Amino acid sequence: MLFDYLVIGHVTRDLKDASFELGGTATYAARTARALGCRVGMITSAGASLDLREPLSDVPVVRLLAPETTTFENIYTEGGRQQLIHGAARPLSVEALPSDWHARLVHIAPVAQECDPALVSSFGEAFVAVTPQGWMRQWDDTGYVSRCRWRGAEQVLPYADAVVLSEEDVGGDRALVARYARQTDCLALTQGAAGCTVYAAGDVRRFPAPRLEDVDATGAGDVFAVSFFFALEKGHDAWAAARFANCIAARSVTRPGLLGTPCRREVVRCGRATLRRGDGEDAHHLRAG
């Protein structure tokens, strides 16, 4: 079976009030890639009771059954967001890959240290994309989540065709981002409403994001990443890919939760507006050559 887009990572239960919403990069990525016109596959781990049929209709899923589903709780305070993890599903390694599954683009998308770094070198000629957020999280015995050093970075970055991470992932450490960028072909740093900064071809450029009403930013970084990876794999340069991803991600924040993943009309409009523009029309060059 050949997929255009294969995502590997945990789907999650995101607690909200007395209920939960389906989340996780894998969920947002699969829905976004589907809107981009891709044939999408997913490899994940979750409890048997988690229903994936409606949010991931038409997406073939390999689910490693686990005693529990990875579950996050976000607590918002005056000092910012605090995150708790209430259990995690099973790790994902090369052994989880069906022998007859192949993909043009493979997205390694950990959210809770679940993806074996060796996955990144297991796909031959496929375009390998990485969102390392889940490798940059740790938690204590109470479930309190905090940032940590990406311990497998040197093992992953040289094999990745593109990487997307956020300012929150690195605690705003631009020197660390630059160090990561030197080890891979293309890296994008998302900056919320400010847009993104892209490191590619020996250059660094910042791209502002369109300003739209912010209803819910949940998943916007995942929407950006998938759109960015998709455009790159289709042969567009990093600058065009950044404009395209900014356009789609900006629209995602105007709707709550999974409703923020794009519709086909948004994909077409953003493609027309960004993928045919001249090089550097709206970019700020931060470093030359």
C-alpha cells in the first residue's frame, strides 16, 4: 500500500472541563494531509475504547493496543500554560511498520517520547519530516510536563529532509535552533501569530503570518508543519512552502479544535496566493549566504 503521507505518533485525549477532545499531532496531521488531497495512513497507539472513526474517516490506521491512551490536561494560569500528562500509550518503533506500507512522505510526530529515533532512517527514499516536540518534553511523578534537552537530535537531524519546531519547544533559545538547523537540510521555527523563521540553503528568512481572528490556536503548529512538508515534497522551495503553510495555519486559528484543520477551498486559495509568488516578496532576510 502506497501512501502520499504517513504519520507516526500518538493520538491523544486532551482533557477539557469534564470531557475530552481528540488531539495529538498525528490527528491534526492526518486531517490536514487529507485536506491537501493526500492518501493518508497513520501508525499510532491508543486504548481500544478510543473511537477514531469519525475524526479520521478514510484514514487507514494501525493501532497498537495499549492499556491507556496518552492523555494531556492543560491548565491556564497568569504565568502561562501548565501541562499534565495522565498516562501514555505504547512506544512506536520500526517493528510497528506493516511490511506492505510505503509512503512518499513520512512524518515522525512524537508527543510524549513515544517514537524511536531509529524510525527516521527506516524509509529509504521517502521524504522524511520531523516535528520533535514530543522528544523535548519530560514529566515528573505527578505528571507535570516541562521542557527537556532533545537527547536524540544528533541521531535524527541528519536524516530529516525537513524539521518544524516552535519557540515554545526551545524556550526561545535561538542559538539552539541555529545549531539544529546546521545539522539538517531545512528547518522552520514557528512563532505563533508572528509567523515563522526558516533556515534553508544557507539563508535565514522570517515570514509574517496573516492576521485573522484568533479563536483557538490548538493544532495550528501541526497544520503549519504538514502544509510546509507537503509543499516541500511537491518541489516548492522553502520560502514558498513557508508562505503556503503560514496562510493555511492562520486560518486554522479561526475555528476551535479539530474544526481548525483546513478545508479544500482554503487549500486551493492559499496555493494560488502563495505558491506562484516571486521569491522573497514578503520575507525578511536575517542572514545572507
